[in-house]
Amino acid sequence: DVKVTQSSRYLVKRTGEKVFLECVQDMDHENMFWYRQDPGLGLRLIYFSYDVKMKEKGDIPEGYSVSREKKERFSLILESASTNQTSMYLCASKKGTDDEKLFFGSGTQLSVL
Amino acid sequence: GNSVTQMEGPVTLSEEAFLTINCTYTATGYPSLFWYVQYPGEGLQLLLKATKADDKGSNKGFEATYRKETTSFHLEKGSVQVSDSAVYFCALTGSTLGRLYFGRGTQLTVWP
């Protein structure tokens, strides 16, 4: 089965730090996504990518950037972490735009103090 | 635009009770509809899907029927188990590069 691996399960950072969240998938998927999950708000899309070096803003891109230099890896970057970015971050991937099943990683719980 | 509205939780049931979680949607075009489930400490996984009107998706005793006339995709299960305790998300595909639009999730807790 497809594996989507997020580099950290728990992460604690200080306000103002630059934070990198890494995601790797092992099944040659074209599309990759970063969501954040907050109680009562569900999943909100931050950024997604449909090809290497291609990226599209989701619904809440402010304060975030992404990098996709290789097909298997999609990184989420918090340029200057703030306390309101404390959240669960979920990475997902899927193959192309016609195959619609999303595969999710287990998530990274980020706390910004 | 595209959006999904699902019933507020939490939902608490006794084992073997009947479950319904309501989901309605707004979409342009002809979306596919999904239910994803998130067990404690895990990422989401696909539970079932339906790709066109009147299709019924089913898996693990759960069912949902794509109702275009009422723009709904309600999740049902005839007899829930403690192991069904999880958060359930309704979702639809949008027209933009394969992204999915999710509802806010419904927490289900089943007591023995």
C-alpha cells in the first residue's frame, strides 16, 4: 500500500523560528497536499502541488510556503512561526487528477510557544 | 463554489445502535463524493466513495448514497461497534487540479 511519511510526529518550536515540515511518499504520486486540522474547523488546505516545482495556494496560505524539488517530497515551511500556527499538520498524496483516493500521513502536531 | 456541510458532533451511541451522519454539498459540475475516517492518532483514510448520482458507496458495513436532487451524501450504518469510534469527514472533488473539499468532521463515540 502507499506510504506517506511525515518526518516528525510531535514538534515544539519558538515564536519566530523557521520551521520545516517534511513529507515523503513512495508511490510516484503526482499530487501532494498540506492541510492543517484544528478542532471545530476540520481540514483546511494550505498548499498543494501537482508536479515537481509546481505549487498552488489553498484556502489558508498566509504565513506558509512550500517546496517540491523532487516528486516524492513536499515540504511545508513556516517562515516565522507564530502561536496561531499551533496545529496538527497533515500531508496527503494521490496519483494524477483522475485517481481520486487521497493517502494521508499520520500527521505532525506542531506547538509554537 | 464548492463546499461541504456535515452535521455537528459529537455523536455518542451505544453499541449496535443505528448511525446516521448527515452531509450536504454545494458544487459546480459533477463531483465525486467521499467519506473519510480518522481513527485516534492516525491520518485520514478513505472509507467509501460514489462517483455519480444514485451510486451507493459501501465498506465495512457503512453506506452512503449520492443524491443529486437533495445534494446529500449521508453516512449510515445499521449496527455500530466500539471500534467505529473515530472522526468522519465528508468530502467532494473540485474542478481544480484534483483537490478535495472537506467538511468539518463529526466525532463518533460508541460505548459498549
